[in-house]
Amino acid sequence: MSHRSISPEAGPLPAGRGWSRVRRTPALLAGSFMMLVLILLAVFIPWISPYDPIAQDLSAFLRPPSADHWLGTDQLGRDLFTRLIYAARTDLGIMVLAEIIPFCLGITVGMLAGYYGGWVDTIVSLVTDTFIAFPFYLIVIIVAFASGAGAQGIYITFMLVGWIVFARVSRGLAASLKRQEWIASAQTLGLPGWRILLRHLLPNILPQAVVVLMTDMVGVLVAIVTLGYLGIGIAPPTPDWGTMVADGQSFMTTAWWLSAMPGLAVVYTGIALSLIGDGLADLWRRKS
Amino acid sequence: MTKTSPTARRKAGCPPSYRWLAIAALRALIVIACVTTAVFFLIRIVPGDPAKMILGEYATAESIAALRRTLGLDLPLWEQFVRFLHTLLTRGDTGLSIVSGVPVRQLIAERAPVTLLLIALACLLAAAVSLVLAVVAATNKDKLLDHLIRIFPAITLGMPVFWVGLLLILLFGVHLRWFPVGGIGEGWTGMLYSLALPAITVAFSQIPTLVRSLRAQMLEVLESDFVVTLRAARIPRRVILFKHVLRNSALPTLMLFGVNLSYLIGGTLVVEQVFGIKGIGSLLFTSISSRDFPVIQGIALYCAFAVVAIGLLIEIAAWRLDPRTKEKR
């Protein structure tokens, strides 16, 4: 971890070395590729598919997979593949948005608590230790109910409890890093606190936090989809993997793919994010 | 905590355990207080008027105002909170159901047994399967079986629990016809039989994390000095594994289980919906669709209480079983 201490001002890594390391991390490559495919599909779906994700075509309902409809059509005659990819836009968008504030907030709070210690640290540790037992799922359901269907409940809940996991990680890292010589020498050189935090601690905390972020995002995605399935998440007709599974449930015996495919899309995204997380962890471990 | 070594403290005649126990209990109380407060204020602060939600879009202004009065929503926030705490502390629930007029506590007590049975079955199943998988993985380290078992969590991490339930229904209920596709059977055997698939579904969501933790712990213990000594003493491998290694590596997994408990309960509520089981989960979601405000609040509080209480019990159990855990605090 302390290899960067050679120069007190840790600069970015040389690009060439970085890339050759990435190339030797198959998990990272595979995960990024899977994610890239999904993102490209989601961006270019209006040009890829001739169908509308919302307009109904009751003359072509519950069609099995064919050349025209790659994954068949649903009970309202909408092309399943098209809806699946449009749903990626909705769900991945909310997933990323819901994590931005908790991620930044958690790192800031954790870093300050770990580096400065004292009463700030006491309070932050107490809060994070307490909230680890928070019945998170119930709170999501309650907030989603109270704020009406939509993404609001998800954003509110994650702002409330999502930062804790990042605060825990960065607090632990900051507390152990600050005891190392290179931080001490930066302090002796008289660098101001904010500079040590931003230029020296943050670059060493971020990799670990990003690894945690990947796993956490899978959890957020599953929460979004679960709310959709229960009918208190994304409101129809906006395509969402969760509501799609719920809609297909009534046709399970005749058209199982209606429910199976959206779930598979969630699993696909989950695997991609896990692979990226594992790969980044590998990369980071090998570096130190 | 303090710089005195455990032995020094023991010699001084002050059991360090009670202080730890008091802190753990205090923390549990804080969580319950936080959840109570959070649920109360969240429902009121987030956009959307409960009275309007209960009555629907076409309600008149008068009927909304009337319902707000009955629910006490027209009072200042602090007064609502005092009233809420008062009912909670004196009666142990969050009032009467708007739909049926029955006390919330009674509604929950009627539905709780099925849910609790489902959770218990899922826990037993998860523990048994995780144990077998972790032992197989740890004893075959870096062999094919180990790799297969280790890939498992990465794949299952993103599997929504309701989707797993649906696939199991499709496979074992619709195609193979081994299990009923939903509902609850008659009598004890019928009940257990119909709860099998739901329990497998809930357990499935817990197994990956448990296996991962137990495997890592077992590997650590397998490499420790005392195991090497036991091997040198020619104690049979089976005895070392089950009597010594497992016992020493089970506790962190038990603690992890305590942390995951809220997910387990949340998952159970969702799985009940998938299988059409009339438990707490279905009560929660029918209350959500009928906007039965006090019931929802009551379920949240009772579940929070259960999560925290069981979490505390697990911590106490871990501490009773392994005196070392208290020194880590």
C-alpha cells in the first residue's frame, strides 16, 4: 500500500504500465466487456430495434421467440428484447444515480473520521456500528410505499443508509494509512491537512472503495428490481426488469421466458459488476 | 477498549463480559429507537399525503381532511410523535388497522407463525448446505470442486430472490410436479411440504455469503499451529475437521449471519408473495395496496425488533461459545 510514498506527491500511474496490468486481469476484462455490451445496447437500442417499448400491439401478443421478435412478445404484444434493453436504461440509470451521493459522502465522512480521530471518529464509529444492524430492506419498502411508486424511495433510502458501508471501509483504511511514514513525512513537511487528505489518502482509499461500490451496486439493482416486482418501484408502462418479471408471472406455464429473461438480465449485470469488482481487487492487490 | 490485558482484569475480579453485554444491549436499544423514529418521520416527511393515498385520487377535500383528523395527521409533528410513542409504549402496537379496525398487534400475531416457521426452515437449510459446501471447498482447496463452489457466489449475488422462487416453481412445481406451486397445505406435514420450495428459495439467497465466510475461516484454522499439532499427534482427520476446525471457524459465520438477518427477513417477506403464503409478507403488501398506514408501521417496527433481538442473541451466543470474541471489542 505504501509503495506510492517514494514521492510525497503521488501522481497518476504511467498509462502503459496500467494497461498491461489490466490485460493480465481476465476477470476485469470479462466484466468490463459484459458491461460495455449492455451499455452500448442500451444507448443504441432505438436504432437496433424497430419496436417501441411501450406501444401495444394486441394482434401479436404472447408470440414465442422468432426472427422478428428475438425473445418473443409479452401479453400486450410488446417486443420482449426491446423492453429488456430499455429497462436496462431505467434500472442501470437509477442504480448509478442512487450510489453517487452515498459513495462521495461515505468516503468523505470515513476519511475525516479515520484521519483526524477524536470525537468525530467516536461518533462515526458508533453510527456505523449501529446501522450495520439496520433492517434496510424493510425501510426501502416503507419509504417506497410512502413516497409513492417511482425511484424516489430508492434514492431517499440509499442516501440515508447507503453511505455507511463506504464510511466503514474508508475509515479503516485512513486510520491505518495515517500511521505510515510517508504520511508522517508529509505532515512534517508542513503540508496542510486537506492536501494530505486529497492528494495522499484519497488515491489510496479510492481503489478499495470502488471494489466495494461494485458489490454494493448489485445490491442496489436487486433492491430496485424487487420493488418493481412488488409493484411499488418503477411505475408501468416504463420498462423495468422487476415489473416485467411480475407481469410475466401469470403466463409462466405457457411463456416462461417472459419472467425468466428479465431476471437473467439482472443476473448478467450482477455477474458483470462482480467480475469488475473482483478484477479491480486483484489489480490493486498485485500492485501493492 | 482498555489497555489492561484480559487476564489482569480477571485477576482484579471485574468480569469484563458484563460491560460488553451492556454495550451490546445499549446498541440494540439505539437501533430500535432509530428505526422507530426513522419510520415515523420518513412516512411523514417524504412527498405524498397518506390520507390522500388511502382515499385515492378522486377523494373530496372534506373526506381527506376528516381522515387526516382521525389519523391525527393534522396535529403538529412533535405531538404526533408523542402520541405515537405513547401508543407504542402502553399498548405495544401502532394503533388500529384502518381497513378492519383490528389492533395491529393482533393482525401480526395471526400471521406470524407461518413466517417464523418459514424463516426457521430456511435457516436450518442454509446452515446445513453451507456447512457441507464449505467443508468440501476447504478440504479440496484449489481443486475443481473448490473452484466450482467459489464461482457460485459471484453468480448468485445478483439473483433477485423472487426470480429464484419463480424458477423453482417452474421447474419443481409446474414441470416435475414434486411440490405444490403455492399456498399452504393442511396439517403439519402438508404445511412443511408446501413450505419446502419457499424455504429453499430463502436459503438460496443466504448460502453464498455463508459458504464464502465459512470456507475462508476454515482455511485459516486449518493452517493454524494447533491443527498442525493435532495432525502430528495422529488424531484422525475427521475428528480434527469436525471437532476442532469447524468449531473454531463457525463463530465468525454465525456473526455474519446475524448481520445478514435483515436481508433474510426482507427476502422472506418477498418470497411469501411469490408463493402466495399468507404470512407477514402478504399482510405487509395487502396493507400497502390498501394504504393501511398503522399496519405497515407496526410490521416495520416488529420486524426491526426481531432483527435486533436475534442479532443480540447471536452476539451473546457467540460470546458464550467463544470467550475470545469479547476481547476483540
